[in-house]
Amino acid sequence: MSSTGAFIVGQALPLALTLGVFYVFAIRPSRVEEGQRYRAVVGLKGGEAVVTSSGLRGKVIRAQPGLDVFEVEVAEGVVINVTQAGIAKVTSVEGAATLPDAQDACRRLASEWLIPTRVANIVPWTEEAETVIAVLHRPGREKQAARAPKRFDGYRVIVAPAPSPHLVNLGPASAEAGEEGEVNAAQDRVP
């Protein structure tokens, strides 16, 4: 390799590594967070407690379909119109479950954290009256599956090899648990 080629590789490689690290630690987490905020705001119907981008706390009275404008009551009798971009955070939902559907959470975890099915199966499991998300990784795929967060969409995330003794006697969230010592059918599908 000529000295010019070595000089270019010597300069380009550190720059590329720096940009890669910057993307992983600075850009991607903010994109994931913004995606979660967007899904929460798009799902507003009425009765949810929100915080606006200016810091006002209030309750959504009515969503105006097609306009992306929400009527938010910030004090008794004081109603303001806030656009979708003006809502910074949804803090609670009145009269509704606080957790999204476990199956949807599994699909979003796989897509947002880039965990393909060749690396692991991501399934909801019931563990002592608590629904958790189980990331069942294939042999030799521990590092890729370890990218999963400890919590996602309000669910605890368990990373385990498949089939895992940790998940014996746990039932899928949509079915009853198996008999004592039996590994559930969802685990049997994982090689």
C-alpha cells in the first residue's frame, strides 16, 4: 500500500469510528425516545394527563381528528388548544391500562432495537402475575440479544437462552402455564 493510501486509511478509520460511536450513543437513543413519544401522542383520545413543551400540565379534553390539535384543560375552566408537536409527554391515562399490549411491545422492541428473528424470539411471558418480555436468544447469539434494554414500554425484559430453565413453568401471556417441569410451546419453536 502506498504512503498516500495508508495516510487516507489512517485518517478515515478514526473518523468513521468516531461517527459510529456518536450515532450509537447520541442520535439513535433520541430517535427511539422520539418514536415512543410520537406513538403516545398519536394515541391521545381524551382523559390523558399531559405535559406541554412549555411545561404546562393538563388533561386532554378532546382530540380534534385530522387536525392534530388537542384541547387541554390546564386549570378548572381554562382550556387551551395544543398541537401534536406541543405535547412533550403523556404522563397518565385515566380509566385505561397504563401498559400497551404485550404483543405490540414485543414487535416494537424487535424493530426499534434491531433484534432479528435469526438472533432471538421475543415473546410475552407471565411470571407470578406479572407480564414480562422474554428475549430468547439462539446459541451463540448472546451478544446480539444482550442489546435489549432492561425495561421496554413498561415491561421488564428478560434475556435468556432458548429453551431456558428460567422460563420453565411460565406461561405465555395469552395462555395458561404448562404443567410442572414442562417447557412451553413457544420455547420449543426456538432452535
